[in-house]
Amino acid sequence: MKITDKIHYVGVNDRNKTLFEGLWPLPNGVSYNSYLIDDEKVCLIDTVEVDFFTQYLENIRAVIGDRPIDYLVINHMEPDHSGSIALVKKYYPQVQVIGNKKTFGMMSGFYGLGCENDLEVKNGDTLNLGHLELTFVLTPMVHWPETMMTLCGKVLFSGDAFGCFGALNGGVIDESINCDTFWLEMVRYYSNIVGKYGTPVQQALKKLNGVELDYICSTHGPVWHHYIDKVVGLYDRMSRYETEPGLVICYGTMYGNTERMAELIARAASEAGVKNIVVYNVSKTHHSYILRDIFRYRGLIVGAPTYNTGLYHEMDVLLSEIAGKDIKGNHLLGWFGSHGWASKAVAAIQKWNDEHLHFEAVGEPVDMKQALTPEVREQCAALGRAMAERILSD
């Protein structure tokens, strides 16, 4: 599929995999994007997961026939993009692999590959293909240490940056497809895959500042053309940990009593004027969707029962995942819990915040013993109102 006169899409779709990286659900599949520059020199940009090599080779040959490939640029060494390197080298033995120093260390480690004609590039280096010229932009830790991007005129091959979950249903370029399903999947992709690395993303955006772009060619999701400003804006805001006015309420529950607390808190926050409220049962909803919305909204209230003299397992896991994302900025946190005979959950949540999350605490924590009482009901409502007032105060 042609992107410009000399740049072609040769990627593939994966509609079979259920979990990306063995972790994140793929209800709409995922694409592995690769691009071919057909100039005086032929240059392949990234590869695809090795399971799809037969289809991938057909896509390449549909563009160049029996011509050799001169260069293979590797922007990112994750196996879903580097897995076909060995087979590309087998079918095109004269190909020269281009990457940075860390690329080749990983290529040797993952695949035992490396040869004398590999070309190591540094930030700002260029390569002439005939009519077109490549410029290499190193973007370490977006989101691996070897990641880089490649500029070809006004086309940016961005690696995983600006990518999203979801297979491509026929079309490739954003203006020729309905992109409605991709926006929240971009936020989910960013928050779960890239979200920990906001500072490196900001550094990468600074390197691209002032560069005029007609196309952004990521390794997952659509080729961005019409929506470039929106996509770059999303990454800018998310990497600065900016949030929208809204509230995520997450709860764990065994017999429904803690769930009823969450409902009371949500109702009070709504009555106090917060419109964007999402409520999740942490044992039912995959945590990737919860993390997505925690990145989106400023307020977070979590609650769970005491379990085995500790915190309910799924809530403990979620808090660990939130801490692992190293979310910075102006997030607000309230919490509640319940117990049958030994109160541990509320203190455990506070410890998570004190030692790891460091969110701004809002309202008074609510600790329910055994069942709802009128006093606990009012405490839940007060927590919801306090969070709403804090969210709306800005």
C-alpha cells in the first residue's frame, strides 16, 4: 500500500493474539507495521513478528519484485519488530542493517546476529538513498534504551511512539479509515507500554520540535497524516502527565459490601458536579483499562476489604502497577476499606501512597466494619464530595 511515491506500507495484522506482551488485551487485534522505501537504494524500515514472515515477504516482493534490499533500518529491537531480521538477512544476504550501538548489542544478544557491514549511526547522522535522504534521531527510553526514529523528508518513522492497539481494517492512512476506535486505544497503549517514560518522551518531542511532518509512520496502528497535530498533542499531554477533570473509582469486593461503598462515593461525587466518573471492579476489569483512565483523569479513589490480615489481592496488584508506572503530576487520591474483625486494608492503601504513589491525599479515609451503617454511608458521601470539590476547584 502506497504512502508516498516512494514509500510503501508492507506491514501485517495480527487478529489471533489475545494478549500483547502476554499482558494487555487485544480485543481488536494489533498491527505490526513495516515500511519499504523504493528509491535508487531500497530501504526496509523495521520488520514484523516472525510468525508473519511469509506474508511479510509477499508484501515486500509485491513492491520491489526480485530487486535486492540494500538497507534495513531497525528503530526498535522488541521482537514484534525485530523478529524477522534473521530471515530478511537470509533472503537478502547483502542487506546492510542500520542501527545505533545499543541496537547491535541487542541484535547479537537476541538473535546471535552481527556482521562487518552493519552500519552504526549516531543522533543526526544521515544516509542518502538516491532521491531521498534519511536522518536518524536517537530517542533512548521511548520506551527501550536503543529506540530511535528515522526521518525521510517530511515522513517520520517513529518506532513504537505514536502507536496504538488495533488491527488495520483495509486502509492504512488515517484519512482513509474511521479512527474512532483508535483514540482510547492509543491512550491505553501509551499508559501501559510507554507511560513510565514521560521524561524521555518529552526529550524526544523536543528533538522533533520545528520539524515539518506530512506523515508519522508508527510500528503499530494507522499511519498518521490528517491527525498529526492531535496525535502529537496527545503524546505531549500524556508525557507531561496532564489530566482531565474526572474521577476513577476502583474497588475490590468479596460479598458486595465494599462495592456498595463505592456506589455511594460515586453518587456523591456526581451530585457534587463531577461528570466524568468511571467505576471499576478490580477483579473483573482488566487493569490495563483502569490504568488508561488513571492516566486520563485527575481523581482516583480506591477501596478494598482486608483479606488474610492484609490488602485484598487484586487491589494490591493494581496499586503495585500504578506505582510501577511512576505517574507524576497532580493526581489526587482518596481511599476506603472494609473489614470483618481486623482493620488492615485502609492502612495498607495509605502505606502504598506514602511510600510509592505520592499522590495528593483528599478527604477522610472510610473504614467500614462488617456492614454499612448510617454513619459509614455519610462518611462515604463525604469522601465523594471532598474529591469532587478538589477536582472542580481547579
